[in-house]
Amino acid sequence: MSKIAVLMTDMFEDVEYTDPAQAFIDDGHELTVIGTEKKEVKGKQGDVSVHVDKTIDQVDPDEFDALFIPGGFSPDILRADDRIVDFTGKMVYQRKPMFAICHGPQILITANVLKGRSVTGFKSIQMDLQHAGANVFDEPVVVCGTLVTSRQPDDIPVFIEQSKKVLKQGVEEYV
């Protein structure tokens, strides 16, 4: 199936990683957790820790079919790193499926790839998304081409459903 890059560091929102990740794995997809350093990263609720498989210097966007960005404080930390932002921008420009929940779209804001796109995100970043030129909707999930965004943990079931649909369509396009 697909190879999905997951951008994460400490303070990710636990269930915004675990639930979609398990759904992707259950469907046979391979996830690679990518961070700025190889270490165990801890969720902000303290329930989950995840091993970073590869550093951003060890990966190339061409190796992956899709990108998943869980929320929490992790995206805000990661977007300060130009390598993460460049990687994300390249994935967007290659039109690969991209899934961002809660604060995940903050990396997309910094990558400057949202102008004219329809998105959602956690309430506190919706104005930032507007300033980035996005069309912002306060909906559980927004799908814009290959980009799937959601607002919060309550939206996870529909986020997973739509992400899986887009992932399947994206994979079919590359076959």
C-alpha cells in the first residue's frame, strides 16, 4: 500500500496520532515518523510515546506517497525548522495526499501553500489560516483536492474516513 510520512515531535495530541495511525496501519499502509532528531517523542496528554524512525535529514519527499501531520503543540514546534517546512512544501507541490488535524495546518501556513485552498483547523488557528489566504470553514472535516483537514479530537472518525478515501484516490492516480 502507501508509505505515509508522519511529522511529529514532543507535545503532539495523543489521539490525533494514535487513532488515524492505527487506521492507516490496519489498512496496510506503512508509517514513518519523522522528526528533527531520533528519539522518543511524548504526547501532550502523557499517554503515548512514539519513536522517531528517521530525522528530516534522512528522508526525501519522493520516498513517500502521503503526509500526515497530527495536532497538539508539535506542529508549532516543527514549523520553526526550515527543513520540515521545505519537506512539507515539496509534498504539497507534488500533489500527494496530505492529512492535517487540529494544529497540524500550522506547518502548511509556514510552508505558504494554503492560498485559495479550503481548510479547517483548531479554532485558535482559524484566523491564521485566513491570513495565509485559505478559505476557512468551521466544519469537522474539509477536503480540498488531496488535502484533508480537521479541527479537533471529536472529528477524528470523519477525518480518518475522508483521509482513507483521499489516500485511495491518490494511490490510484499514481498507479
